[in-house]
Amino acid sequence: MSVYVGNLSYEVTEESLNAVFAEYGSVKRVQLPTDRETGRLRGFGFVEMSSDAEEAAAIEALDGAEWMGRDLKVNKAKPKENRGGSFGGNRGGGYGGGSRNRY
């Protein structure tokens, strides 16, 4: 499982976030999602640690803490939701595809 870290500065790097979480245990991975269009950071990230105890210690210490001028939101990451299927499955335009005869 991983830890969600929200309200991050747009200047944050994977290395700087890793260093903060390393104080609470062994960091396995850091992810900082970027906007598809602009390539800019989205203001949140995920940190995966070696054990649940290390994650719990980091959450306890860092949730609400100020870092890089912002109050962090740190909690257990929710599982990624499947973004398909339940609605919007038929993406047809609503124009019948050109089969209208015009006289």
C-alpha cells in the first residue's frame, strides 16, 4: 500500500519528498503525477514505504505539517479506481454517422 501526499508545492521533487519520508523508514518508491497537457506537477504524490508501521509513523508525523510553505495532507492511499465501464461507455456523437439523406 502507499501513502497519499496532498497539497504539495509545485517545486517539489521526488528526491526532496523521498528525503522527508526517509526519516520515518525505508522509502521504496515516490510518484509525482504530472498533468498530461502541460507536464506540470499536479500538487500531490504517492510514497510507498517498506512496512505498514513506517507508513503509519509517516502519516502520524506529517499529516498537517508545514513543508515548503504548505500544510501537507498525508493519509493512506485509496486503491486506484477503474475508470471505465460504469458510465459513458458509448461515446457515439449522437449524429447517426451520415446516413441521413438530404434531398
